[in-house]
Amino acid sequence: MIVLGVGGGIAAYKAVEVLRRLTESGHQVQVVPTAAALQFVAAPTWAALSGRPVASDLWQDAHQVPHVSIGRAADLVLVVPATADLMARAAHGLADDLLTNTLLTATCPVVYVPAMHTEMWQNAATRDNVAVLRSRGAIIVEPAEGRLTGTDSGKGRLPEPDAIADIALATLARHQRTGPDGPDLAGRTVVVSAGGTREPIDPVRFVGNRSSGRQGYALAATAVARGARVILVSANVALPEPAGVSVVRVGTAAELGEAVRAAAAAADVVVMAAAVADFRPSMPRTSKIKKGGDVAAAPAPLELERTADVLAALVTDPPRAGQLVVGFAAETGDATGDWLTLGRAKLAAKGCDLLVVNQVGDGLGFEVADNAAVVLGADGTETVVPVGPKSVLADIVWDLVAAQLPAR
């Protein structure tokens, strides 16, 4: 059973859609709203969509001891929205209503999705409370940036309902697979690059690749579900932002390299899933290249130069000591060897801790929902990942990363 705790904020209306998504996924959901939450969305709405009576009163059905029984029965507690007041009470162990009692008795994963004004999120008291909850194993999803109440805009917006549901379901699935050990990336900062860089030929054209960014975004989303603080460096991706992720938008290989190194200065792990261009035009034009009057004339040759190797630089000159570096290699095989042989050679050349090698072409790797790979370890291990959703490959990568992270 999933317990959906609803805090008393204007974003409570979005929790209605989260509830719908969870129930449509086949899960039983017990809604536990605070008294303030019921001022925004009334009990009949929660009851109708969950198919269960709303639990909001400590004294209702007292013979069933709801302040203990709900938390004990929960497989996951999801708090949407988590207000500053609610997180403060949870951090200090207060139990003055049914939801805070449930949070105290739950032994399952607890996910808080904050929503509040920017000043409240940035206040030192809120930041301390968030740190306390994270130190106890709770997953705190970073709020999104955007329109708040009134005309205000900034960080503090509730992520979109589908993204919240994805995190909840991923957290629940992982807990059911691995048991009650808590999120293994809690307290860690990770940087993930995603997408494909574009190197300008002129203001209209560019040298690029087929990367959609789906694998990098899956890595970011699964890291959030495992408790990490995630910085996603995104190159030319047309995907919705994963909930709880700080996104840095870039275009070229040089911009990506600069953004990754800046973010990596505070990171425990860097995962280079982006398809970074190996070459760029040596002299990009400032105006569009014209065909000219002679349509039969061949175009001038396009001169290319190498781009900086971002992955190799992270290994040879890491911005932070002890940092784990994971690379990705999309291979096709050629006259010198098959795709996996070339991947092994690349691991030896790059020197990263893990290298995820996947075969591309003919509907494999790029622009598709599924992926298959072999994860090569610097210690000689090889983990075969069969064809499946990119989120499955992402979880396997994080399993391997978590096993190498030093204990805290």
C-alpha cells in the first residue's frame, strides 16, 4: 500500500493527479491529508479517486489505532506537497496529527516533494530540516523552478504529477527488490550528462548526432529515486525535465565540458552519458553558406578539428579527489574488431571506473526506448545488461556505482 500524505499548500491540487496515476498503476493508495490540505481539496475528491475513505483524524476509528497501523502497513509514504511547516514538524519528530504520526511509525521509504515560495525553500531553517530528513534516509525531491502563486516565479514549484509518480513507483520497485536498507545514494551528489552536442557550421547548420538524451535522463531520474542530489547537464534534448533534478542546458562540446567540470567540483560521481562530438568545424561561418548560382558546383570541403575529450580530462585531472567517473561508449564495430572489443580498448585508453558499452545502429541505442549494454569495470568485471527499458540499465549502473562508493 502507498500512503499519499498531502500537505496544506496550494499545490495540493496537483496531488490529485499523482493519486490518479498511482491508482491507475494498480496500487492501493491511502490518502492522509492534513487539516490544512482539506481546505484546498476536500475529502470526497480523495475518497472518490482512491476508492478508500480518507484518513485524516487521529480519533476516527480509534479501535484500529490508525496513528500506528497506517505507517506499519505502508510500503511507501509519499508526501505531496511537502510544505515547510510539515517538513519542520517531521524533522523534529512532532506528532500532532495523523500524517506526522504516520511518518514517525513508517519503516518503509519516505519521499517528500516540497512546494513553497523560493524564500521559504532557501531559508536556513528549511535547509536544516531538509538536511536532517535526508540524513535519516528520507528522499527529498528538489523542487522545480517556475511560476508560483500570484505573479511570483522561482525555485519552489511542485514538479509535474507524472514525474512525481515516476519517482514514487521507481522508489517502491527498488525497495521491493532490495529490501529496507534505505536509499543507497542518499547524501551523494552526482552529475549526469545527456543528449548530443551540436557543433555549428554556420548559423543554420551543425554537426551533430542521433542521441535523444533518454538514457541520461533515465540515469538522472533513477538517481533521484535512490536519494541523490542530481545535476543534469543537458545538450539539445527535447524531453521533460526529471523531477528533483537541477538542469544545466548546453549546446556544444565546449559548453558541455565547462558545465560538467564546474558541477563535478562538488560531485561524488560523474556519469558521462552524453554523446559528445569528437570533431567540430574548424572555422564556423558567421553567415549562412549559400549554394551560389552554379547549382552543379561541389561545396567547399568542411574542415574539422578535434574537440576536447571531456571524459579523459575528468579521469586525468579530476575536479574532486576520490570521484567515481562513468563513461558511455556507443560502438558499431569495424575492421579492427567488434563493438565490445573496441569498448574494452576504449576503457583501457580512458581509464574511467566504469564504461557502459552499447552497440548502436539499426534501431539500437539511439532514438529508441530500450537499450542493451555491457558495463565494463576497471577491475576487469563485465556486467551484461540485456535489452530492456533504459531505466533498468540506469539502475544497474547505479548498483555498480553504489558498490564502489566509500562508506560514509
